[in-house]
Amino acid sequence: MPGAYICEVTENRKLGGSTFAVTIECGGLATSARAGQFIHINCGEGLLLRRPISVCGVNGDQLTFVFEVKGEGTRRLSACLPGQKLDILGPLGNGFTFPEGDIIVVGGGIGAPPMLFAAKSAKGGATAVLGFRDSSGVILQNEFQAACDKVLITTDDGSCGIRGTVVKPLEKLLQSGGFAAVLACGPRAMLHAVALLCGEHGVPCQVSLEERMACGVGACLVCACATVRGGAEGMSRVCKDGPVFDACEVVWET
């Protein structure tokens, strides 16, 4: 169940560029969090809106989240020190559902961190396909290698791993067969491409959508997105009805 917590920062680690991994001591929040859920963080006095950040992993009473500095709120988070307290709501939203068998986790850019938690939560083996702009943006490679049977890295410019997007290596994996599901998080265009590939190969696909949020609990409707449920098209709230959706439910082109 979601709740309000005052959590203590135990570590703040720079992963590279403007990306940071923060670990907090948070008791019940960590033990109740599931892969695909997010936390809503108060970044400091004068900043009215909390920042939603996906859970990267849990270890006992500790929870780690990874974020990229994009504005004043995340800049303040990037400067937090061990011992500092953070006001956090969570865990929020609906996470991934894990089938029996092996899965593929697909992460694009800052969408990669929550897929590490998903890989560790798999009921069978996990294969990771991770896409980044270039080698300077590659994060958590060692952590994925420790958690997964196989890790494929792609970069737009070919400076690390396979040149191009996640599409080609994912297609080869799907053609080989033997996977019970694909779970993905990243830019919308990437998620759409992943959903199309999974549809072509008859493999169930779940996607974690990234949308701007305000309240984080479904009241303000800022994060509404078009979906099809029960044969009828309507609007769903990413924060409350998601952020994880069956890819077949998402209206990709609006």
C-alpha cells in the first residue's frame, strides 16, 4: 500500500553525465515496492510539485532510484548527501506482471533503471536489450550483466555495443523464440516499435509509459493517455492506471 515516508539518504552516486543513483533507507516503502512502480519525491521548499521517479531496485530496507538532472527539482536531488532526509510518497502506480518462464527487458535511456528491478524480479531468466544515444550515456551495464542471462547494448552512433536502436537485436531474440513476455520502458517511439515487434511475433508485451505528472495519485489528470479497454477507447491515468500497461491497450497514434 502507498504511504508517506521520511527516508534517509544513504548513498548518492554519479553514474555519468547528469545521471545519479540515490539509495535511501525507507523500511516499509522498500519492502512493498514492486518492479514498474514509482515514488513521488518532494525535492525541497519552494518546489510545489513532487518528482516521479521509477524504482531501480530494493535491498532489504533500502531502495535505489536513478534519475537524470533535467530541472531545478532533480538538480537539488543530485546534490543530496548521506544523512539527508527526503519526503517521499509511494510506492505508486501498477507494476509489471511476471509470467512463468524467460523474459526480455528493454530499456531506453533513463528508462533502463526500472528494467533492472524487472530483470531481478523475473520468475525465469532475463535477457536485457538496452539502448542509449552513445557510450557516455550507458548506465548500469555491470548491474544488468550480474542480473541477466544476456545483455545487449545498442547506441545510436555505434560507440558502444550494436550500432542503431533496440529494434534489430530484439527482433533476433523474438525470432529465436522461447520468451514468455517482453517488458519495456523508454521513449514512446521506442515503446511503439517494441509493441509492434511483439505483436508480429505473438509475444505478450507490457510497457511502462513516461508522462508528465503532478499529483501522482490520479486526481489531476495531467498524465492522461489514450487507451482501449473492454473494446472502448478512453483516457487512462498513467500514474494510477499505469504506468505499466499491456501494449495492446495503448493508442500509439493520436
